Amino acid sequence: MDRAQKEKVVEELGQIFESSGVVVVAHYTGLTVAEMQDLRARMREAGGSVRVAKNRLAKIALEGKPCASIGSLLTGMTVLSYSEDPVAAAKVAEDFAKDNKKFEILGGAMGSTALDRAGVEAVSKMPSREELIASIVGCIGAPASNIAGAIGAPASNIASILSTIEERGEAA
């Protein structure tokens, strides 16, 4: 690569380190091309990406970024897995590491927080953004469905509810 290409790679890596919710660093020594393609496909499905870059260029790109603490992990044959969703890349990397013993997670960063191997595992067990949104919508929707059910109920049910409330009021 000539100097202009290296500068472009450093700029692209800088964008990745700034905009990603999580970056996972792993060794991939011994993985076949098919296994790497499988990792890339899984990551793409989850909304993330995989990048292999020269460690020296990645360290230059890390300078001044919130996740600069992962620079020490960049030794040997490393691959960067990243996603905007703070959980997606960690989940995919953990699942892939379980299937492929040659894929060894070293650590990563979540914003300015450095993660060790256990930290990446902990992040991977957190619910994703979509799962959180679904649970919040479920909580919000439950009371509305109860009210709709009561309103749509036959008049006899409403009458029995009113008589129960009346009895409680007399008992008090």
C-alpha cells in the first residue's frame, strides 16, 4: 500500500472507532476463508461488520478516540468486529467463538470503556436494542389491552365488576 491508501485506511478505521457502539478484538489465526466468510455473514445479519487491518494502522487510528485503550490488544493476527448496536458485535463474536476454537476473543471497547474477555462475554449476554424496545412496548401495551378487554366485555361482566366494587365500598 502506498501512503495515500494507508491514510485512507486510517481514516476509515477512525470512523469505525468513533461511530461503533462496541468493538471486539480477536485473534483469527488458523481460520479458513469459509469460516471468515461465515463470521462476516453472521455479523452482517446482526447489523455489524468485520474488518481485518494492519495493527500499526489501527493503532494510529485509535489515537485520540474514546476506545484508545484497546491499542494494547492489537498484536498478532487480529480482526475487528464492530456494530452501532452496543451488543450485536459482542453476541455474534461470542457465538462464533463457541463454534470455532481458533477464533480467540482478546477484549474490546464499548465507548470509552475497555472490555477484557469477561467484559465482552458479559456484554454479549445483555439484551439487544430490539429486544429492549420489544419488552418496553409489551409493558406499555399490556394496560391498554386490559382496558380494551374490559370495555369490549359483555355488559354482565361490567355489571359484576361494578357490584364487586360496590360491595367493597360498603365493607369499608
